Amino acid sequence: MAQDFRNLIWDYLVFVGLILATISVAVYSKFCGVKEKTKADYVFALGKVSVFAMMLSIARGNLGVRSVIGYPSELYYRGATMWESLYGILLAYPIVCFVFVPIYFNLGVTSVYQYLDLRFKSRLVRCLASGTFIMRQFLLQGVTIFTPCVAIRTVIGLPYWVSICSIALISILFNILGGLKAAIWADVLQSVTMVVVSVAIIIYGCIEAGGVGNVIDINKANGRLEFFNFNTDPSIRVTTISAVVGQLFMSLSILGCQQSFVQRYCSMESQKQVTKTLMYNMPVITVLFSLSWVVGMVIYAVYEHCDPLSYGYIKNLDEILPFYVEDRFSFFPGLLGLFMATLFNGALSLNVSIVNSLATVTFEDFLKPLPAMKGLKDSYELWTIKTIGVVYGLIIMGMSFLVSMLDGVIEASMLVTSVTSGPLLGVFVLAMLVPIANSKGASFGVILGHLITFWIATGAFIIDKPPTPYLPLKTDACNETYFSRHIYGPENFKAIPVPAYQYNYSKIYQEDLSKSENPLYSLYSITYMYYTCIGCFVTVFFGSLVSYFTRSDTDKCSEDLIHPWIWKLAYFLNRKGSYDMKDGDKNHGDTSTGI
């Protein structure tokens, strides 16, 4: 008992210490680094940020905090097929590097959605895109903050309200003190701690499971490492095809059209440095992405014959990693606290970056055009953005408390992401790669893309699609000594509930007769992995169609607003006609929205 108490003290000390170390990054950035004087300093990270730091920041921002506990549980209970979404992520990097970045960097925009205003000469298109981003991030950030709070409460016992308020208030502090630069260095610290914890879990788990080879053999034998499923059925939750295609479009939307990433690109010294950073980021994100899946393999090898979920020790599959750390590492003083701090700082660093981006987008796209904001000094603009960031930080904190009172919101948030990402990507594809696209077509395409993807997503709930079955799980070796005394004592072993049901979904599938009754069943059954792809294609196709029939001389745009390859191709094919791109306005219309 005394040993458990000492370990608990160590866990709390490490947990608090790492959080204080993260806060010190923002304090140092404010008082000891290069002084922040203008809005550009705040938005684009004043002072030189190393390529290595930027790579880690981009990688962690792309993966998000759910990857730490979500991917291990995915492999444990459903196998490694989703692991193949890594191919889609890697394919997205060179596309973003050579298609999106050249346009953003040359224009020097503050808000990525400002580009849409310049391209289409339409504030409606710009506001539709930025409004989509704001809505999506509000919903997602509530879940992002709440997700680690579940693990922290389960393992350390810290109440929800303490964790939620801490993450939100520290995020506000970061935005006031350090802006984007503080967020980048918080990403670096969080990434390093995540790697340390993951490696410790892998090494210890491999030793307990009998070696690396045995871990691989156990996972293979139980169907956890089945790759290259090229089944073309779009109703299957995830196959190799849907993982690659779906993640490619999702990553293009995140890396190419999201304000938090474009701010990072524009904060670098040159386009060449951006290109180098993104290309070097591919092996970095491969390692960080795969670490979580390897952790899942190790945990499954250890718990092969006694699954904690089937035996009633945990209530949700996402609790498997926190449970494993608490169970197997209770002897190691401070490691549990380090793991909890990793989750905490992961949500913190991501929230800092998103609040910064939300505040910038709101000011540039909605407030700055107002008459009252005309002629506002740069220093006042800076503090206006910081004030907006404070308000948004408090709103996101409130969203997190709302999430704590609801069920199934995490899945709903993933659905929101997939529904909104497609039209957002589609309007940028129209702007960069479709010279005939105009404001009417872009507006129509975005709205229709949202309506169709939302319709499909809603239909998926209406048809009551059966849940994805788990892979076979075992409890044959469960007894009072399988888990550590840190989890339970022999005196209360019998009180642990053992579920009376088994994970058998065959009956659900056999009784599924709605296919013949509902002609739209096939459409509603499409996996959410394809939602972004569908939304993008709908936006591009109908946006191009409407633009073709509504084109006019007023739709002319400057050469540097279209991707140079497309501009040269259009000129080569002699598609100018009445739409003479060559005479576009080199001044881009109103550039007062720039920095």
C-alpha cells in the first residue's frame, strides 16, 4: 500500500511537472525570445523556428490527439486495415507541396480563405469556407479536449472539470503569450514525450510477450495484421482502397485548406524551406503514425487470452491503452504520470494552434471588412485577435463540458469532419485548378456538396446500419492474478462483472432486410471514409458546370491565382475564348485584407 502511494505521488509530480515545463515554453517565448510587436509576429511565429520543430508540429497537428489512444484500440479490436490510411497521408504531402503551397506562399495571405476572396472576388465564397472551418473546429475541439480527460480521470482520478478548465485556460495563456510559435514548441515537447512513452510500452510489452517475433506471430494468428484488402464494396467500414482514397482527400483538406497549417507554411523563410519541411515530414509522420499501431500490437499480445473489455474491466475500447499503462506500469514511478501528461499536452498543443487559427480567420474574414475596423492600427489588430482567442478558448471549454454530458459525440465529431472536409477541399480545387470557375459556381458547389454529404450521413443513421464487429476476443486465461494488484485485489475479484453476451454480430447481419425495402440503402450504407471524396467531387463537378453556364468577362483573374501548370495548359489548349485570363487584374482586387 505504501509503495502504491509513493508511485501515485511520483505520477502526480511528473504529470504536473511536464505541464509546467510546457507552460514555461510560452513564458520563455514571451519574455526571453524575440519580442512580438505586430499581428504578423503573432500569426506567423516571430523569430526563426527550426525545420525539425516545424516538422514535428505539422506531424502532430495532422495526427491529432486521438491517435495516441485511438489507433492502439483500433488495431486491438478491429485489426490493422486502418493503418493503411498512412498511404493516403503520404500521397497528400507532395500534392500539397507542389499544388497548394506555391499559391499561398507567393500571395502572402493572412487567412487561407482570403485567397478565395481574391480568386473569386466574392466575400460569400470566402465566408462559406471560413464558416465551415470555424463550425468544424468548434465541434472537434470540444471532443479533442474531453478525450484525454476521460483517461486522466480513469487513471489518476482527476475530475473532468479540472482537466477541461486546465487545458482551456492554459491554451488561452499560450495564445496571449506566444501565438503560433508557442504552439509549435508545445507540439515539439508533446511529440518527444509521446515517442518516449510509446517506446517504453513497446519494449516492456515485447519482453512480457516473449519477444518481437512472438508479438507479430500472435497478431497474425488472430487476424490483427491482415493488409491489402481490395474489396470494392463501399459499404465496408474500411478496406485498403477506402483507407487510401478516403485519407488522401481528408489529408488534402487538412494539410492544404486548413488555416492552422497554412499559417505554419507562411511562417517559414522561403517556399524552398516549406517544400523541404513537408517532404522531410513524410518519414517523421510514418514513424509517429506507426508507433501507435505497434503499441496496439504489443497490448494485444499481452492481453491475448484475457481481454479487459470482454471481462468488464473497461467500458469503452478506447480505454485499453490507459488501462494497460495503469496495469503493467504501476511498478514504474512516474511513467503513468508521463503518459497522462502526454495526452494532456497533446490536447493542449492542438487547442493552442486551433484557437490561434480560429481567432485569425474570424478577424480577417468577418470583422476586418466592417467599417468600424477600417484604419485600425496593427497593434490594435493584434490585441483584437488575442481577445477573440480568449473568447473562443472559453467557448471551446464550454463545448467540452457539453461533450462530457453526451454519449457518442466522438463518432459524431468524426462524421462532422468527413462531411465538411470534402466541400472545403472542392472549393480550393475549383479556385486553383479550374480556370473557368467563378463565384456563382463555387458558391453553388460548396452548398450542394454540404447538402449531399449531410444527406448521406443522415441517411446512414436512419437505416440503423449494424455496428462494425470486433475481431475474436478471448477470456479463457482470466483469473485473479492476470492483472496487477494496482487494478484490483483478490478480495474483490469476484465483484468484477463478467458480461453475459459475446461479440457475435452474425444475427444482426442475417436479420438485415432493409436492403430490399429502401432503394437508397446502398447510398446510405457508404462508409464515412468516402464522404470527403464525395463532397469534393460534387463541389468540383457542379461548381464547374454552373461556372461554365454563368461565365462572363467579369470572371477574369490574375495569373498567379491559378496554379501555373494549369495556366500553361489552358493557354496551350487555346481555351481562352471570351474568358481571357491573360488580362486578369494583377492587383487581385482589394488586397487590404493582407498583412
